[in-house]
Amino acid sequence: MQHLIRTDDFSTEEILALYNDADLYAQGGFHRILQDRIIITLFFENSTRTRSSFEIAAKRLGAEVVHLDVGKSSTKKGETLVDTAMNLDAMGPDAIIVRHANAGVPKILSNHTRAAIINAGDGAHAHPTQALLDLFTLRKHFGDVGGKRIAIVGDIKNSRVANSNIELLQRFGMKVTLVSPPQFMPQTDLPSTYHLQDVIDNVDAIMSLRTQTERHSQPSYASLQDYASDFCITKELVGDRDIIILHPGPVHRNIDIDDDLLADERCKVLEQVSNGVSVRMAVLKKLILDGNR
Ligand code: CP
């Protein structure tokens, strides 16, 4: 059984095939190929986009979705995560989609299930379907992304989205620069700067990230407004440059990206969300139908 824990679980050829399917699905070319299949969503952290779009993706392909409300589950009575996963797996689902605050949880669970485990975000480690939909969105705009320059801006150190994108975007030939204040900068061999002005004339795309206060052990900025004065991507900063703007959501308006730029056609945030459904449809089809059960 193939699982999706990190972007490098899929080869480049597999991703290109996945995108062919996602292109078809985006044009309405899908059937109930997952009829009679069961998918469980197991979210130990909040979600708007990832959970809903997986659920819509599954339903568009005819699958049934069972959501376990973890707040009311037997994990609250002391059942371990592995036992929870093994018990759910014993009911015969085809896939279990997992989000957890601790890095490594989906990988551990994948050692105990027959069902495909899909990582919907684990701590600051990985969010593979987010990166897959981000690259899909970039390819929609640029075609071949090889040689295109992207700045990833914000709380990179705490971002699973950044980790997954750094692997995937570079694999497809993009030139990645990291932009953040020192406390949000990971140890890196990539080009990096603490100043947006250093990159604004030399990028084709900017990926803004949310400040992940839930992962900070102590306040890392006097206020989000202080952070915004240095790192908010504003329409004034971008000017008339030919740059597209991405953000995985949820967006802190006027902290990550300002209202004017969010309303600008160069901002692809809602396109990312739409693409997330077709990319996740392709992921479900690949792991459930093309998997080696
Ligand atoms: N991008 C993302 O993971 O959003 P949610 O937290 O709303 O799922």
C-alpha cells in the first residue's frame, strides 16, 4: 500500500501523471470511480480548506466519508493514537486522512494500517497535498516552472507548507529564496534574506505564510502589526510588477497580505483552494485505485 506522508513519496513521473488526472477533474471529467470506497478523516488540528476539500474530492468520486470527531473519540479516554488508527483500520476503510500537531504521527500510523495514510499536515514537518496543489497552481500560470523564482515569506521555521514546497518546487526547477525575520528563519543552504525589498525585483512569485503563533513557545514579535510592517505583502510593495501571490490559508488579512492585493487578479489564493479539490481527487484515485492492495 502506498501512503502519502511527504512530497518525496511520489516520484516526478507520478506527480506529472497526478496532474494529468487533476487537469481532467478540473474540467469536470470525472466519474464515481470510488463508489463503495470509505475514507476516514482524522483531524487533531483545526482545518477549513484541507478537510473540506478532501471531503468534496472524495464525494465527487463517489466515496463515502466518515469524519471522526476526535474531541468526542476514545482518545479522550486514554486510547493511544496507534490503537485508534488500528481500530479504525479494522473497519476496512480504503484511506485515512490524518492531521496532527506532532511531526511524524502519520508516518507512525502508516506502519499499522492496511488503509492508505494521507498526511494532511503534521506539526511543522510536512503538508504534501498543499505543496502539490501549490505547484499545480504555479504550473497553471507559468506552464514550465523551471527557472522561475519564488520567495517564500513569513514564519518558515514553523511551516510544514514551506518544508513540503521547498522540496517539491526545487525538484521542478524553481529557484527558492527564503524571506523572514531571524526568529522565523530555519537553518538553510538556500538563498535567504531578512528584507522583502531584497527580493521584490527578482521574483516571479511570492508565497506568503501565516505566522504560526500556535507553534511558538513564547511570543516572537511584539505584535502581529509589528511583524506586518516588515513582512506584509502589500499592493504598494508589489506595484505593477508581474508577480503572482500565493498563500496556503488561512490568511491573516493585512498581516500576511493586504486587502488590496488579496482582491488583485495577481493573487491566486482562491485558485489554490479550487485546485486543491482536483489535486486531492487525483491523490485519492492514485492511492486507492492505483495503489497495490
Ligand atoms: N492550507 C491549509 O492547510 O488550510 P487549513 O488549515 O484550513 O486546512
